[in-house]
Amino acid sequence: MKRGENTKELWKNSKYRAHMSNVHKGQIHSKKSYIKQSNTMKKLYELGIIIPHWKNKIGTFLGKHHTEKTKEKIRQTLKKNYRKENHYNWQGGISTEEYGKEFNNILKDRIRKRDKYKCQFCDKKQEMLMDKNKKRYNLIVHHKDKNKKNNKLNNLISLCRSCHIKLHNGK
């Protein structure tokens, strides 16, 4: 038996260890104590005695770059595993179906105006949903029957992005 192994075993099973862990539970430190601990840790980091947790992670890639060969290998893997049928959200190519000719920005604005620029599910107003640059609408015009060719006014509805995503994900 190596020196110290017996002591380690005694410590693991000792009543003293259990007692000491309970003694300090819920103890509140003063601000002065926290500052002292912080300064001590800073000094230890500066001297290199302690390595900060963010530098001590195994497998970190900070400051490093993939080679072109590795980048190409990653691209090929992603193409193979996450395209069309292999992607978890693939729905049989329905997204490639084209919209009808009538479904344009004029019609979309008309629907938004009819719906008073509010999401019809959560009642968020469009002003609340605008981008900072106010270049893009965040209210989406949705087809109720999911038929992109059916552009009748009673089939179209205004939704915010989050409600539109929930609707399509079946939540």
C-alpha cells in the first residue's frame, strides 16, 4: 500500500468529512471576503499557478483554423447527411412547390392591412415585430390550407414568425 492511500480511504468514509460539509452549508460571505478571494485568484492566474477554466477545456479550438482539406471534408459530410431526404425536417419536397402568380407583395400588404397589422394568433402588432432598419416585415402571410396555389382572401392569414413556425411544426 502506498503512503497516503490509507489516509484517503479514511477521509472518504469519515464522519468528520460529513460534519465539515454540513458546517459551511448556507454560509453567507461578506463583500470584503469576496473581494479578497477574487484578488487572490487573480494573483494565482497571473503567476500561472492556476489555469483559468476557459483555457483548461479539453478540445478547445481557440485561435486555430481548419485546413482547406478539412473544410472540404466537413462540407461533403454536411451535404451527404443534411440534404433533402436525410434532413430531419424533410417533408417530401413540398417546399419546392411554387406559389401562384397572384401571391405577390401587393396581395400580402392587402392581407396585412385587412388583419390590422396584427398576428392573428398572438395579437402582436407589426410595429413591435419590425427590424431595426424597418426594411422587412416580420408578419408572414400564411396559407391556411397549405396549398400555395390557393390565394383566395379567406385562405390567407397574417402571422408573426414565432406563431408561423409553431404552426408548421405542429405545436
